[in-house]
Amino acid sequence: MSDVNQRIDDLVKQNDILLFMKGNATFPQCGFSGRAIQILKACGVDVRGIKTVNVLEDDEIRQGIKGYSNWPTIPQLYVKGEFIGGSDIMMEMYESGELSQVLGNGPN
């Protein structure tokens, strides 16, 4: 496993809710990352308590996460070590109530 994959793997395994994004929870730096934060908030998640990784600050992570997850876009959400998806998948799961269940917050 490459160094960047090991770093990503450690982050995924050490954080119950982890969002790789552009910017951070307080200041998202792209519309899709902002949307991901809003979806998490709508599910009752206190985004100050989750781990976010700003891919704009680390190009190795920015490129490595795409290979790690086999998903070409950012943001990427992981919950309890499992890859959930990007903002479109998060929205679909939110609308069906599935995301709240995955996050442990019950139905919307």
C-alpha cells in the first residue's frame, strides 16, 4: 500500500464520519462540498464534530482518494469505514431516509 493510501486508510478507519471535501465544514470551497455539509446538517449531524479533509491543501490526498475509493469526484463521505458516495448519492440517500439511518440518526 502506498504512503498516501495508508494515510487515507488510517483516516477512514479512525473517524466515524469522514468527509473528503474542498474547503472545510465552516467554509466549503465548492458547491458540491457545500451541498454535502448541508445534507449532513439536515440529517442532524453536528458538522463541527466530524472529521473533514480539505483536499485543496494536500494534492497527494486529492489524487489518492479517487483511486482509494474508485470514485472520480470530491466530496466523498465515509461512515464507520464504509464509502458512501459523493453529494449526489448523499442527496438520494437523504431523500429516501437511508442516510440518516447510516449515520445513526434514524429516519429524517
